[in-house]
Amino acid sequence: MAVIAPKPFYHPARYLPRFHWELLACGARGHVLVGTDVRQVTEQDGVIVREIDGVRWHRCLRCDAWVPLAPPVAPERDRVPAHAEIELPPRGRAMRDLIVLRLIAIDRFVHFVVLAALAGAVLVFANDQAHLRRLYDTALRAIEGVNNGPLPRHHGLLGEVDRLFHADSNTLYLIAGGLGLYALVEGVEAVGLWLMKRWAEYLTFIATGALLPYELSELVSGPSVLKVGATVINLAVLGYLLFSKRLFGVRGGVAEEERIRYSECGWDALERSTPELIAGGAGGGRLRRHRQR
């Protein structure tokens, strides 16, 4: 009697997990569902909503999750809106860019607040420098035990404070003006990046790159955890803007970015990722031909 060898087990191909930026947005703000308030769902609506055995499956237009919901008790509309009436949310790399640019915008807003506060403090100090200097000298003499004569020369942090209190008022006004101007630039960057404006990406790249040599020299002269962290963050921002956002024509420039955005965020991308087409079944081809008619 012939012995039939058992079939080998099927081992699915291993794959690397992929980080989905859309899940962050949907986790924080909820899914983007369409047709939850309509009376009737047709086969033409199958890209975004389907009804199976009395349960409606709504597709999130951002993360592609299918959410089961019961039909509405009191429908507000008769049909699912047409594609032209639906504003698609960012997906794929567009979603990544939205999150990363807004994180950079938050970082720039923090810089704006800190620099504006420093500019205001220096300006107030310059306006009342003589009075504050007398208070400082009186307090320092009491601490040092020196009633008359010059105070001893200090080094380190106290030496920096001495130089600040004895600096020329015009120099302090210039410092306050420079801090205020830098704060204004950071504030403009924050607003532009939050709104995902292309000009803000260029402004951020130029402003960050202009200060990078100074940061590197400070890092070489006296490294610290804060200096290293700030330099690493700024280098990451420069690399992201140059290569991922394709500034100055790098990797195809804005034309290539718009092509990728359309291919991942348009209705064609939703059509390509329907369950039938992903599974490769014959039903997917029939469904696609039906919609094309």
C-alpha cells in the first residue's frame, strides 16, 4: 500500500510591523465615518459603507478601520454623500507630515514664549538698571561683609550676573531687541508649521540652519545634556525638512510630494484598498467595473 506523505505546514511570510500615523489621530480624535445618518445604503457606496445582515459597516476614511453600527433610528438624509461632497482627511505620509510638523510647531511655540519672556525681562531690567544695580551691590556687600571699597571680583555664574548689572544700557536694549526679533521669527514659524504652509518649512530650515554653527561651537566649548539634546533635535528637524519634505527640489521637490499625497489620500487610494481588491478575489474586479460604469 502506498504511503501518502503529509503536506508540509504553510508558514506565512514574516513581515516587519509598520507604524500607522493614522491610528494616533483616530485614537485621539475618533474615526472619520460617513453615512451614519442615511436612510439607505447602496452597492455604489461599498467603498466607504456597507450593510450586511442588518449591520452597517462604516469605513474610517483616515485609518481604514471598518466600524460596525446599527442603522440610524431617525435618518437625517436619504443617501450617502457623493465623493465630491466629502472632504478626505490626510492619510499615509500626509498624516505623518501633519503630526511631525505640528510637533515642530509646538517646539517653536515654546521657543517663542521663552524668548519673548527673556526679551521683556531684559527690557524691564534696562529701564531700571541703576536702581537694580544699587540693590544688587547692597545685597552683595552684606553677603561679602564689605562696607566700603570695591567688591571682590567674581567668576562663574556670579561673574555673569556682575557683567549683566554693569552692562551698558544701550547694549541691553540691543539684546532685548535681538531676543524679541528671534521670538517673532519663532512665533511665525510655529503658526506657519501648524497650518502646514510650505513657506514656513523653508523659514524653519533657514532659521535653524543659520544657528547650527553657533550651537555646534557651544557644544564643543562646553558640552551638556541640554546642548546635546537641542543640537540633536535641530539636526533631526533639518534632516526631516530637507529629505522628507523635499525642500529645495531634493528627491523630486514639491511635485513629487504632491504626487505621493494624491496617490495616498485620493479616492483612487480608497478604491485600491477595498477588501475585495486586497484579497485579490474575483468579486473585487466585478465591483470595480460596476463602479466605473
